[in-house]
Amino acid sequence: MTATAIPGRRRLQPSDLTRLATAGLRTRKLRAGLSALGIAIGVAAIVAVLGLSASSQAGLLAEINQLGTNLLTATNGQSATGGTVELPTAAAPMMGRINGVEQVQSSGKVSGAGAYRGPFIPSTNTNGLTVEAASLNLLPVIATTLADGHYLNAATAQEPVAVLGATSAQLLGIDHVYPGERIWIGGQWFYLTGILRPAVLASDIDSAVLVGYPAAEKYLGFDGHPSTIYLRAQNERVNAADNLLANTANPENPSGVNVSQPSDALVAQADAKGAFDGLFLGLGAVALLVGAVGVANIMIISVLERRSEIGLRRALGATRGHIRTQFLSEALLLGLLGGVVGVAVGATATAVYADTKHWATIIPPEAWAGGITASLIIGAVAGLIPALRAARLSPTQALWSI
Amino acid sequence: MTRTPSPPSEDTAAAADNGITIKGPGAPVLDIDDVTKTYPGEPPVQALRGVNLTVGPGELVAIVGPSGSGKTTLLQLMGTLDRPTSGRVRITGLDAAAMPDEDVAYLRATRIGFVFQQFFLAEHATVLDNVADGLLYAGVPIGERRLRALDALELVGLAERPHARPTQLSGGQRQRVAIARALVDQPAIVLADEPTGNLDQATGHAILSLLDQLHQAGSTIVVITHDHAIAERMPRKVEILDGRIVADTRSVREESS
């Protein structure tokens, strides 16, 4: 009689495997929850860090978008010998003729004039404020608005009337425009008519006191040359306009014109977001590692506790492979549980924080997918040794040595 | 190799598929041939010293001996839970010692049922699922497992409470669940290790009556016990001492059947 025939081998069906893998977790819920908690914390930390970083970046980009990236500025530069190269007075109207340029405004720094609360303030206490002549439609171009009062108009531009930039108002201690309120500019009183909100794209304006071009020439000895020209171009023509700007502004001396795109700085800032993520991701990884040790620990205890179950299953016909798969699946499930909870918590934290900051909530796919994958890998690695131990246990030892 | 689930009623056919020659009706279900088992150690322990035993289909056999006589080792070898140091153990003609582990496991899944002194029931699962687990590793789908588990519960007189938890049952009822689990795949042989060891005398008697009843219905059952009183009730009594069979007696009453 031959005795080498193979009666057959069976694989567990997925539904049976799921039932086996969840049995241990269902019967020891608190323990399973606690051991998954470590992984959950790690994944939550990682998801929240990546999510917050992405959301704040999105917030900044949204702000940039709102401010517009089509603002170009041309400022007076320096000549080879170190002197200032004035922009021609005709520079602004010339630039307005560049194809695709929508609006052109300018400001001109009034040299030698300071702005003070009154005539008795020592003239050395300038507060770093500048006095600038400003054109009449400046505000929409630099994307700012009035915090209080009115801007200059064709009439007030002729008269000793001033508008304060956001920082200047703060430094002068003025937060409100009262009728008849005056400040002392270049040795005479100027009536205050408005206060601006911060201009993110033109921070020079924040620390400036703005007066009309005619008034500046009339009362402050201004030479009429603009020092900064602000222009908005059609989005698709920004680069073309950028190239033409220096030549158009000052055809005689194009190298004496500095052209810049202020939104570049913000874009760079947005790109730089996440520079500190590494540290927090590292902390998240440590939490994950601790979670992995927790899962491994629980699984080893579980194998010790369930010796008789393992023995019984072997007696019922389970192979070593069946036992190994059961315990490995349980560990994977623990990891997955932690991962899913972690992603949920991390995403919620991101959403809540982003909401308070009025950012759009963005969870990068690599954050949640990575979190779940990492937790599965951790479950597998942490469960491997316990599962192998369970599978190695001989049925007689498991059933008779308790 | 055959991969079709083979209900034990078709065992002969399945075995024939595997190229096994089954001797006519009455071929031994269990055939132990000059088996020894030595546990390594200092000094090595010789648990079995040349055991020969044949159990035919439909027999009810008691293996009785004091503790340390080797009866548990014999059960482990009969149940293919361990391999002999020498000799052969054949279950329905298949030599377990010559098979890889996976196939021995499948042999257990389909042809051997176990009943243990400690019942070993899963407390979080229902009675029905505990019994149905007896078919889990034989590759039977869950629906059929539960149907057959109900049948098995009927056999042991517990059909009314399939959804109870083992913790809600008495010791005797738990052992009935364990017996149903052993029977659910209609194994060629049921091995019971001190099945009444954890029960009081009355309950124990009820369990023995149940085994008797199952035997009458055609099951092949081997009961391992240290209790001669239990062994006396059985139609065949195999006494084991110091790793050897010292007596093998059949009661005349059962010889005729």
C-alpha cells in the first residue's frame, strides 16, 4: 500500500480569514484600541504636518492669486558711478503704451521731507517714514484699500492733503481720520484724509505718507520724477511687458531701471513653506516606531495567551500557514485600524486649523496614502515574528502543556 | 492531488482517486504498526515501545492506562499531531508519517475529529460557529458549514441553542458542543482525550451514553482514559502500561455487531 498520496490542501476564503483576523480584536477591544493608538498618533502627526503645510501653502497661493501676479514695478536704479538714475517724467505714460499693459500708476519719493505729528517733534525723529507723491489710481494697482477716510482725488491732490500708509499710521499713532486732523510735513501742516490697509505687494507704500503730485511740487519742492512705477499687465503678457519695461521707462539708460515682480517674493515664500516639516515628520516617525513596538508586544502576548486556540486549530486541520496567516492578518488589521484612525484625526486637525485661518483644507494624497501604507507595513513587520512563533508552535505543545 | 472537497462518505472513492488501494469493507480506519516514540532529553524518555493497534470502522475503543503510561502520546500519534520515532500510523490507509505537514493537516481536517478534556471552545463565538469551525480548514463554505453544524448539534442533542455562547452552557453541554465539532465533518475516526475528565459523574455518564449512541449510529470512536470504570463500559478495552499494550479485550456482547 503506498502511503505518499496527498489528500489535498485548502486555502482559507477571504471572508473566513477576515473573521479569524478580527476575532482577536473583537474579543479584546480595549487592548486592540490601545495598541493601535500608537500607530494612530504617529500617522495623525504625519498627516497633520503634511496637511497643514499644504493647506498653508494653498492659503498663501490663494492670497497671491487674489493680489495678482501681474504687478510689475520699475524703480529708479543706480548708475555705474553710484548716483541715482531718475526715471523720466514721461516714463509712466510711455509704459502705458506697452502692448498688454492695463494700468500704470506711480509714486515719487520726496527727498528731504519728513512727516511728524506736529512742529515740535525733533526733525531727527523721522520714524523711518518717507513722503511720497502718489498718482490718483494707485490703490487698485497695488491691491490695497482704505482702512478709513478717502484717498486723494484730483482736487485734494492740489492741496496740502495726505494719506497715511498702514505702517506710517501706526508709527504716528493715528488709527482714525478725524475732521480737521493734520500732520506736519516738510515744514507745514497737511490735512489727513485717509489711512490705507497694508499693501502686501508694495510694502514701501506702507511706511509712506502719500500726497498728490501737484501738492508735492507746490509745497515740498518735489522734482516730479517718479521713483517707482507700478503697472498691471494682462496675465499672459506679463513676461513680455517685463522685458520691455526697462527700455521703455528710460530709453537712454535702461540699465538704470530696476524691474521686479513683487509677487515673486510671496511665491518663493510659499515654496519655502514646509522647510520645518522634516522635524515634525521625524517626530511622527518616532511615534510610528513606538506604535510598531506596541503592536509587536501585543501580538506576542496574544500568541502566548492563545496557545490552546492555536493547538485546537491545528487539531481541526489548520496548517502552519493558516496559523501564520491568521496572526499576520490580525497584526495588519491592527496597523490598518491605527492608520485609518490616524488619517482621520490628522485630517480633522488640519481641517479645523485651516478653517480658523480661512485656508482651503488640503491633505496631500501622499500623506494619507503614505500614512495608511506605513501603518500596514508596520503591522506586517510587527506581526511577522509573533505570527512565525504561532506557526512554529507544535500542536502537542500548544494543547498539552498548559 | 485531488482538490475537490470529499465528504467522508466518499472517502473510499477519494482515496481511490489518490491511487490508494482500500481493502474491502472492514479495512482498518486506524492502523498503528510497531510504533515507538522517544522524547529527546537527558535521559531520553521512551513513551511508546512498539505499539501495534488496529481499529476497524464502527468500533468504540477505550485506551486505558495510568498517567505516564503513554496513552496521551498514543493519542497524539493517532491524531497525527505528532510523528512517531519509528513505525507507521495509517489513517484510512494513508501513512501520515510520509506526508508533508500541509497534507497531514488536511487529513486532520477531513478524517479525524478531536474531543478534549478542556473542551477548547471559543467563548466569543456562538455554539453554532464553534461547531462550524470543525469544517473551516476542510474548505467548506460558511453557509454549508453552518447547515452541517446544525445537523451535528442535533446529533448531540443541542439543536435548540445554536446561538448561545459557550459561557452560557453547563460543562456537559460544552462537551456536547465539542463532540458536535468533532463530528461535523463526519470524520473516519473520533479521538476523545479524557472526555469526562472535567465533568461530574452524572454528566460524565451522559457524555459516555452519547458516545455509545454515536457508536451505535456507526461512528468510529477511540476514548483515552485513566478510568477503568469508563473503559469497562466500552465494547473494546485496550490497556497500556509503560508504553506497551498489555491487554486488548472485547466484550462478547459487541463482538456480534
